[in-house]
Amino acid sequence: MTSQTFTVRSVQAFCYRYPLSTPVVTSFGKMLDRPAVFVRVEDTDGNAGWGEIWSNFPSVGAEHRTRLVNEVLAPATCGRTVGAPQEIFEALTQGTTVLALQSGEPGPFAQAIAGIDLAVWDLFARRRKLPLWRLLGGNGKTIRVYASGINPTGSRQVAESAIRRGHRALKLKIGFELATDRANLASLRDLVGDGVLAADANQGWSLARALEIAPHLREFDLAWLEEPIRADRPWREWQELRENVGIPLAAGENIASRAGFEQALGDNVLHVMQPDIAKWGGLTMCAGIARDILASGKTFCPHYLGGGIGLLASAHLLAGIGGDGLLEVDSNDNVLRDRLCGPLINVTNGTVTLGEEPGLGIEPDLSPIEQYRTA
């Protein structure tokens, strides 16, 4: 048996919730806590890799995805002998297509499979004794980051804190009262100077409303306007936006198919594309998509909002693929992120630097967050 080939001994998901003193507000709802579902995959040689599953919504989503892994996907994975990390992703995806259709839950299945996929890639890189970013083809380990999750209330204070922590680029949540959005954007533009400032409407507007609002946002020189309308709206609506808003458009976190990304890559509607490796596709699908994004002349900026393991994997993907994009780093308090994101806790002049250790470069210690683990 070669060092590249391994047999899966165990797969386990761990669920956590960290309560928030200040809820995270979006145009469609609030998050009262930070959930995280971490996945550990171990081979029969005793090596282990770690991944994470997107689980922000609905409010019971984290526990549900944990059970999907532990009760459905783990039995289908254990005992498999594989020679390449993508083999497990492909087997699980094909093996659960009917079940996902029957249950009406293609999203939770895709997210759970993505988390397992991230763990398998980490395990594969550890076995190769390579940092994951090198395994993915990277030549540099320093990437740019931006602070996101800035709410409509208290936005200046949150942004100032992010700047003190080393950030030089910001993204504000908008889609509320226009006067509030404009005041917040003006304040953050003043704070960040000529640096990157972006805005995220979280799918909050109709096409007509987006076309009405956009002229009032142009003066803030936004790097991009993220998801002004629903991600599943007819593509012609996105094309109309591109032709009329005068601000670069961004999307991708809610594109959940290869065909969807191919459509987005096929024209010049989106300037910034943001696949989320913990929400759909893992590294198996998103690494290739990220390369296609760069080849098309667009900017690849990984979307991420969760715990530290998925954030770290997203950083390795950006470093591995390259380009001039930025990694999203949530600016809100989250122990489940900070204790498990390794070197990403240290932002220097808007950048973070990964290490040369194998895989993700950390050995996750879950004991300090045990109090936040749910049943």
C-alpha cells in the first residue's frame, strides 16, 4: 500500500454553539449564536484530518448536519480504501443523490459531504507531509483578508476594532433603511481611506429595488456589491443589474452546482466570485472552480462564515490557487473560530501568513471549547 493510498477507519462530527452577546444581523434574519460542526476523519494508520460543515441556518441546522454525518455518511465512508481525496466526495455525492432527493434536502447533504471532503484533503496532505496550500499548487503562503459581518448598528466601533487587529479592508451588511446604509458606508469609507470597502445585501432586494438603491451607493467606491438580489433569480436579472448599477457585483456562496458556476463564468456579470467550500463542493469541486475563476479574469474571494477549521481551509485554498483576491474573516466575537484558526488569528497590515506544517497546519484541541458542545 502506497503512502498516497489509505483506508478510512472513522468519521465523526462534533457540534458546538457559542452564544453571542450581540446578534449578527442580516437582511433576512438574526444569528443569536455561532454554530460550528467540525469533522474528523481518521485512517487505519492513525493519521487524522479535519474539516467543517456550513451550519448557520436554520437555527437547528448544526445538530441536523452532525447527525447526517454520524448516522448516514460515516457508515458509508468507513472501510473505504482511496488513492485520491476526491474519490470519497464523488462516492458520497453519487451514493446519496436519491436520498437527498427523497428527503428534499440536497443542501444539508451537500454541506455535510463538503465537510468530510475538507477533512479528507487535510488527511491526504498530512500523509504527503505537505501544507495543504502547497498540495493545491500554491507558491506563496501570505494572503490578503477582509473583515466582514459588520452589522448596521455599531458598525463604526466594530470596524475600528477590526482595524486595530490589523485589517485594512472591510465589508458592511446593508439592505436596511437607505439612510442607515449610507451613513454606515460613509463612516467606514472615512475609516478605511482608499482601502477596500465592500457591501453585502444578503439577497435582500428585488431587481427593481436594487436598481433604485444602487445610484445612492456609487459615491462610496465599493469594491463590490454582494448578492443584491436572490441568488436564484433568472440570470437575465443579474445581467440587467450588471448593465445598470455601476458597481462590481459579487456572488457565489449560494451557487451550489457546477452548472451554476459555469453560467456565472460564462459572461461578465460577476466581477467577484465567492464559492464557500464548507457549504458546497469542498476542495474537490471548489479548487477547480477557483482556477476557472482566475482563468476567466474574475476575482476569487472565498466566502466563509463559521468556525476556525473551515476558515483555515479557505485560507489554504486561496493561497494554493493564488490571485489577488481576499479571504473573508468574520469580525464578530467567536471562540469557535479564534481557538482553531491557527495563524489566521494574527492579521498584519491586511494579510495573514500560513505555515509549512503538513495539512491545515494545526492539531485541533477541542477541550477548551467543550462547554459549548451540544448533545
